[in-house]
Amino acid sequence: MVKAGIIGVNGYTGGELVRLLAGHPRVEIVAASSRSQAGRRLAEIFPSLRGVAAGDLPVVPPEDPAFSGCELLFLCTPHGVAARLAPEFLRRGGKVIDLGADFRFRSAELYEQWYKVTHAAPSLLAEAVYGLPELHREEIKKARLVGNPGCYPTATLLGMAPLLKAGLVKEGPVIIDAKSGVSGAGRTPRDDLHYAEMYGDFRAYGLTGHRHTPEIEEEAGRVAGREVRVIFTPHLLPVSRGLFATIYLPAARSLSNAELFEIYQDFYTGEPFVLPLPEPFLPQTKGVLFTNRCQVAARFDPRTGQIIVLSALDNMVKGAAGQAVQNMNLLYGFDETLGLETPGIWP
């Protein structure tokens, strides 16, 4: 059994991680940390854990001795925190999966430019592996430090990768119009996220400066083998979870929809969690909620010369905690789908 610890367990991502790990046959959660919730048990923070063994686990401060028994550390912390905590744990021989932003970038300068903090462990960026298994599976298997991707980058990169790899996108900005459920904004109370403010509303945020922009561009450039510029506009949906991205890419040549489906089928052959959809089917958030799956579909618009890609996933699962479990499975040589096979909920 892998003995795992979670720091930052009180947030939505931490709670989702507990839910998934509680049903994993090869993992034991031995320590869970939150300064604000220390002294309580997990089931007091997440009532859905009542009656589940993990729900009885006490929440402790991050410096608690319980973490000395961990071989794997999940960091569900705000940016800037993981870079301070990871080095010491790695020095003790452990492995780290960071669900924040600190180890998603190759360049400390790029991270500092967008996140406005000094990176506390820049020397670790060269060895950190970007945790998108569909693109970096073999690197993840050999890693000790994984930077779990953001939810928006996961949806958009999985949507774009087959086209970028095949050289089917010509130079010019890629337009990403994406929407996420409010759980993506985190659990910290904010006036604009109150129920009365959110219900019945729909709005954009982070125009021209959202922090996922450089993450998407850096990874898209690696796949394409050239610089890729994106115009990324996120929106907040008045639902608790789910993420949907519509991506417009300038096509290098004309393509039939059947050809596009074949490209996606070939690229994702054998991938357990990415499902390309043929005509007439299109992705939808209810088709992926509470699963680690991402649905994708592509269509060519001959009038504008654009490829339109649709991508849907659960921002809390494949966009966060589920992908972290998928990465953990790879780190320890488990079946990649272990603990993640459960189908979604409908309706």
C-alpha cells in the first residue's frame, strides 16, 4: 500500500482527492493537513465522508509528525506554497504531485511573470514532469515530482494536441472560449460567488491575462514544435462542476469531418480517459461529470477555414484530483485506470 499524505485537504480539490483515494485499493491516506481545519476530522469538513474509513482521519497542521510516514505527498495548495514544501519531502526520498501551479512550467521567469511571486525552488523545474499522461506518460513513470495540469489546460490541450502534432494548424492565434463550474474558483468565500450572485448569471473573467494562458501556450508549443499563441477567455457557469471548451484553430488545409475523427481516433488509441466522438455526437458536461474522462470532437468549417474543437471534462476529476490519481498510478506502476473506472452520473 502506498502511504499518502495530502496538504491543503480542506479545499474542493483536496476533498475530491480524498473521495477518490478512499476507494483506491492500493493507497492509504495516513495524513491530511489544513491549518484552518486542524483538530477536526475529514467527515466534519466533507459530510459525504461520514461512514467512510477515511472520514475518521484527523486533520493536522502540515508540520505534524504524521507526514513522516508518507511516501507520496499531494499538494493542494495555493501557488507559492508547494515550491516551499516539496524540496524537503523530496530530500527524504518521497514523491510529490503538486496540484497547484508551482511545477507546471519549465521556466521560473515565465512562472514569476504570470504569478507575481518568486519561485522558491527553481532548480526543481528542470526535473518536474508536466502531468498530462496522454502527452508525457513515459516521463511520468520515471518521475519523483509531477506538476498536475490545470483544468482549462487539460481540456484545451487534449482538444488541440492531435491537430498540432499532425501539423494541421497554421500560424495565427488559436481562440479558446471555455466555461467552468464555480467549484473551479475554489472554496474560499467570495462575495461574487455567493449563491444569489451566481444563480442565473453567466460571465467572463480573466480577459487577456488569465494565468492558464502561458501554461497552455508552453505545452501546445512543445506538441507543435513551434510557438503557439492563444487567445484564452474563461467564463463562469452557474453550476458546481463541469468544464466545456470550444477551440477555434486556423486549418493548414481542408479536412473532412470523417478525416478529423480518424486523426483523433488514431492519436488517442488505447487512451482510457479520452473519448473522441464521431458525427453526429458532440461532447457535453453531463457525459463526463464525476468521471476522469474527457470527450472531444472536431469539425471543419469550409467557409472560414477553421477547425472547431469541442472538449468536455469534470474540472474536479480529470481537471484536478482524478488526473492526480492517474499520475500516481503511473508513478507506482499500477494499472492507470485503478480507482478511476467508475462511470458518471446521469441525469
